[in-house]
Amino acid sequence: MNAVGRSLPHDSAHGHVTGSALYIDDMTPLAGELHVDFVGSPIASGTLTGIDVRAAMAINGVVAILAHRDLPGEKRLFGPIFHDEPFLVEEEISYIGQPIVIVAATNREIARAAAAAVVLQCEPSLPILTIDDAIAKNSFLGPRRKIERGDVDAAFAAAPHRIEGVLRTNGQEQLYFESQACIAIPGELGSIRVISSTQNPTETQSVVAEALGLGLHQVVCECKRMGGGFGGKETQSALPAIMASLVAAKTGRSARIIYGKDQDMIVTGKRHAYQTSYRAAFDDEGNILAVDVSFHSNGGAFADLSTSVMERSMLHLDNAYYLPNARITGQACKLNYPPNTAFRGFGGPQGVVVIENILQHIAQSLGRDAWDIRRLNAYRDGDRQRSLTPYGQWVQDHVIQEIFSTLEQTSDYRQRVRLIDAFNERSSVYVKGIAMSPIKFGISFTSKFLNQGNALVNVYTDGTIQVSTGGTEMGQGLNTKIRQVVADQFGIEPADVIVMTTSTEKNNNTSPTAASAGTDLNAQAAVVACEQIKAAMSSFAANRLSSLTRGIAASTEHICFVDGYVYDDRNPENRIAFGPFCDMARRERVDLGARGFYATPGVDFNRETGQGTPFFYYTTGAAVSEVTIDRFTGEMIVDRIDVLMDVGKMINPGIDIGQIIGGFVQGMGWCTNEELVYDESGKLLSTSPTTYKIPNITDIPSQFHVDTIENPKHRINVSRSKAVGEPPVMLGISVWLAAQDAIFRATPGRVVEMPLPATSEVNLITMQNRLAAVVQPT
Ligand code: MTE
Ligand code: MOS
């Protein structure tokens, strides 16, 4: 039986529900281990003028108090793209919570008490807290980027219809259950072992080495699993690692740092809030003729991944639609908040929602059904004229039009629109709306060099296998999929394969597990390693098996690994079980281990010209959402969701469907209830799950249909699968569009301009403003 294509339970499913799966803070403390906490800046912007640690030092059990001056390395700044972020505040303060003083104590309570006893003197200055203010003050991160195709100005001048507006989309907290966490253990020769809850062991290794002035060979970073990452541990796991490692290096004792939930929410970066000005031109039929879009994001105080996130927004402005003329510019802004960072979708959602808003407004202004306008503009496979993205990549081998037709039937869209109209006429209290939105998500890192992976495969003499890759497990099921792919290579049971702890000691110079490409890169690298081992095994097997089979010439071509046996396919009777075969091979000195390397072919993007082929392929899909809004309170209920996606041939259908559901719900949270609220000093007020509402089980509609569509044209990538982790997030946008639709139906007239998320408050205010506008005399 094939190991690939089976819905095996997640490797850690049992561990997750019984509590036996170890997270960082579950690890037994080493003798003498210290607990680390820190004192963050109380102000968003200003200068640090003094630190008084006398009271803190006097507390029994406090072992060390460290600050910027204690950093041994020569480097002062770090960052994944630009080195602009200080390891610790030296003088200039850039956001509330920015680490200033590190305390280490014999237990967590003492560490916390010591942190509270540290007295900071700061001179505040005026912070930049809005994108408008940042634009006015030229406070930017990196250059302004542009992607342009066609003659936008001429198309606007000649167009029969135009719309324009500004769309504001809020940020989003990753809300992984395991907060940032790290244990640093000092070793010999100045070395340090960092056990981190990180999506990015290689980056953690290098940041710790820079902070401590060590060579990369002196730092090992490992990660067994994360209790969720969602992008929030792609770069932001670095600061806790720096703090724990500094304590370990200074005291010679193991050091553990575990952020509290509120602390984590206050000091770490989130999804970028955006402010986007847009114009669109279209004809009487609703064909888009031109778009002109200018993105500004709240990047926070340091660059982090903001320029990359912006790039992905720009590359997703077309979403699933052909835009004959397009001008797309993007600028990340520097504000006094924690540096914003990766979050599932990585700028994609902020780009996709803009074009979806435009299409919705085209439909509203023409009085047409938005489904038809979307379908009209969607890419059609084989239509070479209309398959080129604004950045010059061909969109091919997709089933976007088939997704539209299938979903139209399975969601019963037309009939439901009629029912909704009838309902809305009847009900004076509630109003319903419905919307469909597709996704075409580009798979690959847009920085070419990150599209690589390596894997170490060790086969043992009983026929069992250990695999190590640079990929990290955060709940998404990467390890389970790798296990299936490797088992499939040798024709053995997945239970005979284990994916080991990720460590920079086994896999070097790796990319973060991100961009949904974890399986694509790491499982494929493992396949390459398996092929090397199989080549060595096959030479041995050919000689061995043909000597047992008179009359057949030895040939490696005929050796197969199937159903737990090795045999020559011309004589399958003469087979050897895989375990004994491995033992025999070792006795004949066959190498039963290999390191595989994989680099995604053909991807390249020139960000100066805004042209190229950034993506290996696209994951596509669509969703239809129906909502009911209370006309008097704005409260919204999601009634029904229908999702259909092309995720290729699934390695593990159970896990992929789980990713689709989880991704959709996370996207829906961004679009509906998740609201980051700050006070006028830049302080986050929604700092815990009680004040920041992620979707609850009761927010999930009882009718939630999720299905996949076959795409025989997709012939590339590992086992012909497709990445699935992020794309469904952007289908959650259909819920926001459904809210907009309901508001349009309740208060017909001009196009509905509303920000995202569609909280009850936003829904109510939008409806009231529209009613007021109608009532007011002109
Ligand atoms: N699923 C779970 N359960 N937990 C997570 O933290 N992160 C998402 C997605 N699915 C995440 C998840 C993000 S942001 C990405 S980029 C991908 O998983 C990364 O893993 P993959 O590349 O192996 O899909
Ligand atoms: Mo995911 S945002 O690429 O870690």
C-alpha cells in the first residue's frame, strides 16, 4: 500500500491531546538553570537616560542583570533583510516593550519580581503612530517598489467607468498557543546550544552568533516542534534567543526564557496593517481595463520582513484576475510599534483584499452580480492573451475556471441569492449577504536564494529510517508528510520512518519553514537523499539477487522497493524483506545514509524592474460565504461556507483538509472579529485572548463544506502535491465581502466603502452613515 495519499494522523496527534508532546517549557530543567525575564521600554519613542538595578539586584535569587553594555560581540544590529534592529536598547527607544534590561534568577517568580524592580529613566519624544504621520514625515523602511505593465494613464483617460478609494486593513496577532520560548545551554569551546521554538533555526543560530561574537560553528540551534508559529516565529524568535544566550554565556548556566501571553502580544510584531489607495477603470461589461494601486504598510520600528511582505502584496494584487494595465507601488513605513512580521499569507491577504474590493465595487456600481464580474476577469488557462501577470509570469496549468463552475453548482449560489433577496425583503431586523472570492497564491520565496532545502536520511540495519531536514514542525503536519514521502521511496510503512528534531548541526544553511514551501523543499530534498541511498542499494541488490536467480543478468534498473521487500521485477518471487536486506547491505559495506539537496528550478524575480518568474506554481481555490447581520447592532453571524481548492495530489488528505479549514478560519478572524486596539501613546490594549477575539468554535457555521478539485495538468513538485499552508487564509476574505454585500443590500446606493475587519461596530457605523447620507438633503 502506498504511504503517500493516506490520511495518516499527525505524528504528534496523540502527544498533542495527551500532553506528552514536549514543548520548550515542558523540558526538564538542567541543574542550576536560570529563568530569564526582561524589562521592556515603557514608551514608544525617546531616549534611555539611566538604568537603576540596585533594588532588583538586592532580591534574593537574582543572579545576573544585563544590558546593552554586556553584549560581547562587535555587531550591534541584526535583522533578516536589513541589519537595523539593536539586540538591546542602547539609547534610542523605538517601541513599547522593546527589550532594555535582562534579568536572570533562580526561578520565574524572582525573575519577574526583579524585572519589576528595575527602574528606567527615559526621555520620551513624539512617536509616529499612524501611517499618515509616517508618510508626512518620510519615515520609511526600504525603498518604494513598483510593478508596472501597459499604459495605465491612457487606459484611465479612455475608460467609460472609474472607481477610487482608500482601503484600510488592520493588523492581526498570530496568537500561537506556545508563546516565544527558548533555552540556551553553554558548552565547550565557547559554544552554545539553543533550543528554540522557532520556524527559523538557521537565522536563530546566526543572530545568536552575531550577538555573542561567536562563529556559526559554535552555535547549534534546534527545534523539536512549535506550539504554532503562523509566521510569528520566522524572525521574532530571535530576540528571546539572544536574551537567553547572553545569560548562558555570561553565567555559564543554562538559561530559559518563556514569554507570558500578554508580554508576547505586547512586544512581538504582527500582521501588517495597510492603507491602500486604489483606482480602477472598467468597461460597461465589467472588464477591468486598468488599476493603479499604492500600498503603504505599518512596518513597525524596524525592517524585519516588511519589504518582503510588501513585495508579496504587490505580487498578489492581480489575485486570480487578468489586469491588462496595472501600476502597483508599495512602501513599508516606519512607525513606533514592534516590528511587524510574517503572518500566514505574508502580505498576500493585504494585496488580494484590494482587488476583491475593487471587483465588488465594480459589480455594485454596474448593478451586476459580483460572481459574474469575477468570473469575467478571472484567468483562463490556455488563453495566452490573458494569462500574463503584471510582473510577467505566465499563469498556466490551472483550473480556476473549473473551480468557478463547480463551486457555482455545489454551493447552489444562484438559488441562494434569490433566497437571500426574499429573506431581506421579509426581515426588518436582519439582512443577509453572500460573496465568492478566489485565490491564486504564488508558491516560492520571492527571494530566490531561500528556495533550497537539504535533508539527511539515515537507514538502519533493521530497515527503519531517521530523517532530518531543515523544516520545522509547527502543527502543520510537515513531519508526517515527509515521513510518508520517505516511506514511499523505500516501499515501507510510515511507522518505520521517524522525522527527527530539526537541528542546524544536521542541516545547515536552511531556509525558514515558511512561504508554505516546507514540504516542497524538505520532502523533495529527502527524496533526493533516498534516491542516492537507493542507487547504492540497487547496485548491491542487483548483484545479490541475480546471483540467486540463474539466467537473469544483473541490472539495477529492475530493482524495486515495494511493500516492504526488495526484488528484481523480472523475478518477484525471489525477494528479500527490507530490514534483513539493509543488514546484508551494511555487511557488504554499502553506505546506508545520504544528504540530499534540492533547489527549486526556474524561479527568479528582479525587484528593481518588478519583472520575472517569482513562483514555481500557484495554489488556487475559491470560497463562497453567506452571512447575516443584525441591522440594529451590526452583529454578524456566518451562516455557511463552501470552499473548493486545487492543492494538487495530496500527500495526506486529512492534514491538507485540516490546513484548509484552519487557514480559512484564521483568515476569517482577520476579516471579522480580530481587532488590535492601541491607546494614543502606542500601547496595545488588546493584550490577551479575553480582549482580542480569535474565532471561537461557535463562530464556525454548521454548514462548512470543504472539498478539493483534481488538476491533471499539475505535474511538478514533490509527489505532484501543492503547498497548502497559507492560501486558504485568503479565502476568509469572502466573509468580509459577504458583510459588504449584506450592507449593500440593506442600504443600496453608492459602493460600500468599509475598513477590514468587519466588526459589529464597523458594520453598524457603515450602515448608519449610508442611511444618513440618503436622508440628508443635498
Ligand atoms: N498550521 C499550524 N497548525 N500551525 C502553524 O503555525 N503556520 C502556517 C501554515 N500552517 C502554521 C500552520 C504558515 S504561516 C506557514 S508558512 C506554513 O504552515 C508553514 O509550513 P509548511 O510550509 O510546511 O506548510
Ligand atoms: Mo508563513 S507567514 O510564511 O511563516
